Amino acid sequence: MHEPVAVPLWLFLPIAAFALWSLLDRLLIPSARWVLRRRVNRLIDRVNQRLQVEIRPFQLTKRQVLIDRLIYDPQVVTAANDHAQAIKVPREVVMNDVRRYANEIVPAFNAYFYFRIGYLLARALARALYRVRLGIADDKALAAVNNDATVVFVMNHRSNMDYVLVAFLAAERTALSYAVGEWARVWPLQTLIKAMGAYFVRRDSNDPLYRRVLERYVHMATEAGVAQAMYPEAGLTRDGKLRPPRLGLLDYALKSFDPHGPRDIVFVPVGINYDRVLEDRTQLRAGDPAAERRSGGYAIRTTLRFVGRNLRQMLSGNWYRFGYACVNFGVPVSTRAWLAQHAGQFGGDLRTLPKERRFEAIGLLAQDLMTAIGTVVPVLPVSLVSTVLLEAERPVDELELKARCQVLADALRDGGAQIYVPRDDRDYAIHVGLRMLRLRRLVTVNDDGLYSPAEAEKPLLRYYANAIAHLPRGPDSAAHGPSNPAHRH
């Protein structure tokens, strides 16, 4: 009984591996999982104490549970049955498509990753590239929003850095769930973005089954009070201007809204602007139908050259950050109050309206939201200087350039614009904007010290000027506009 037993090595190794796995599976992994769950729960409790909008139970529900709820949602099942009959395929085939869509859409929110790793990464990246500033935020109005309300941050879309910037600056208020385009469905971005609570959207999909699955997920999240971030423009600006709103996600969030129910939907307008947008040339090219189309390999090579050039500048000490990035938070808009205000036109309840009338109401709300977003888009140095250089229509010296910028800034401020002035020093702000344009060779200076737009770069200057082109100017701007250099400060 005590005799040793000889076992061949090829047999011993799998036996030992199986024994080790059994030990881990039965003893160590459950214990480690319990310890990690306790740490995460403590983190969530601490975070919820400081957040204006708490993490909702929906966000903490196991992902597979949410997927199953979405797959077997009555409206999704009905849509799947109708689709199967329409295209004459077995129901099981269609349900496989539904399952694939649900897996694609439903995020895998991880509170520990969001507030520990994601927040630190977002802050580090944003601050490494930009001088990040929070311009204005009506803290009293935001604090007055009912704790049970579903808060939706609606913002203009200038760059893919918007996701990082707003998630970082809003982290003291809430954990945001974004709608992200298909561009990010690549490894490892897809896993990271889902862990941050974002969900993917096929923005131009005409598949009615997919749209129904997406609609029901947005409805579930909105009904559960999950704080969200949406881009009404549904895509990056091509020319720097605000784009007309698209109504898809807004309709999904609002079509079942009960104005007399326990949970309001509150939209918070957010305005974003940059002194330099990383994708500016790419977006201009995408918006130009005559531009030569570039391959994916060209985009990768260009990106690598851009990164390499900036790394060399960093190592040589000649690198500047890409100027200022500023975010403004506007006054919250209550859906319940908006519907009450327009009750005479739409009856006060979207659920009772036919589709055409509902879209008319949501379109009007979307226009109001875009107006509110446009109002809080910050005026930054590069946009200010670009506007003046284009409007001057002739070379100007630095003194005249600064005078014109001062006049334009006053006119915009009189019109209600939010102007970010670094260090409370307008002269410094104009200097910073001009320096950025000169570093990028968007502006030329002749032997007489006169500045003018580089002819080939005028579209890019116009891109930055367009960021503030929608802002009204004060009543005196026509008489004392930026084209009048005699008006000096």
C-alpha cells in the first residue's frame, strides 16, 4: 500500500494540470472572485456618494442577463417573427441574427475599470495632448436635476477625442454610456469601450431588425435611468460647422416616454471646441466629393508619420501641445417641461402621436437642443484668429490682427458667446492662437511682418473659423466689426 507507483511523464503532466485546475476552480477562484466583488462594491458605494447621477442597478446587471432580456423582449420577438415570415427563413435563423446584434450592442460596464483605469487613462491622454479646460457649468442647475431622472448629455461632435474629453470632465458627475460608431469595433478598442459602458451603433444600417434591437436597448437603458451621452449630429463635422440633427437615437429614447411617470428625461447641452482637431484634414477630405480617396494603408502610414514626428519633437524639446480643448455645460432641458410647453401643438404626450407627428415633435426638440449646444460652444484662440484672418481679406500686421481679434471677441461676447481667455489675458490668447497656426504653417508672414492665410490652407482655416460661425454677434458689430481696424482696445 505504501509502494511507489511509477507513472509515465506524459500521463503525470495532464493529471497534475487537472488537479491544479480543480484546486483553483473549487477553492482559489471563488475566494478571489468574492474578494474582488467586495472591493468593487465598496468602490461603487464610495463613487455613488460623490456622483450627481448615481450608477444605476441596470449598469451593474450581468451582461448576459441584459442580452437575454433584449433577445426575448416582446417587441424584438415580434419583429423577429415578422422578419422571418417576410424573407421566408426559419425563425431560428433570424433569432441567431438577433442574438448577434444583442451581443454587439450590449456593453460590459465595469465600474472598477471606468473609475480607476479608464478615468486615469482618459485624464492622462487628454492632458498630454491638450491644455484641458472646463469653461462654464451651471452647477446649481445640474444639482437641481431630480436624482431619479435619466440624464442625457447631448453634444457637438468635432473629434473622436470628444469621448475621452467628456468622460474625463464628467467623471465627477456620472458614469456615461456612449453610442459609439463602428470605427471603434477593432481589437482592443472594442473590449475597452464596452468596459467603459459604451454601446456600438451601425449608424447607416437600414436593417429593420437591427434597428428594432437597438431601439429596445436604448429604451431599456433610458427607462432604467442610465446616464447617457449622445451626438445629435450622429457623426463628425466635415467642415467645422454644426450639422443638422438626426433623430434616430432621440426617437428611441423618447417614443415611450411617460410625461406623468416617475422618471423625467433631462438633456444637458455640452459644447466642445479644440485649437487643433486631430482628424481635421481627414474630415475635410471626407467632405470633399472631388478629393482623391485614400486607402486604409495610407491612413495607417499617415498616422504613424504623425506620431513619429511628434515623438521626435518631444525628444528634442520642440513639441507643443495641441493648444486648448474646452468643454462647456449648458442649462438642462427637461423633456417633461418641454412637452408641457408645447402641449398645445403636440398634446403633451408623444406616445399618443402618429409616427409623422412624433417625428415632427422630436425634430423640434432636436433643433432646440442643437441651438442650446451651439450657444455653449466655447470660442478658443485658434477659431478667433482664423476668423479674423479670413475676414481681413488682406495681409495684416500683428498689432492690427490683435485689434481685430479684440473687436470680434467683444462682438461675440455681446451676442452671448462663451469666450475662453487663457490666463484672463486676451493678448496672450491671441498670441497662442497665432503661434499654433504658424507652427502648422497655416499662416504666412512676409518680410514686412504682415500675416495672411496660406493659400493652400484656407479650407483648413475656414474649418476652425466655422466652429464659431453660428454664434451671433452683438448689435454694434456691424458698425465696429473686425473689418474696422480703427476700433482698437
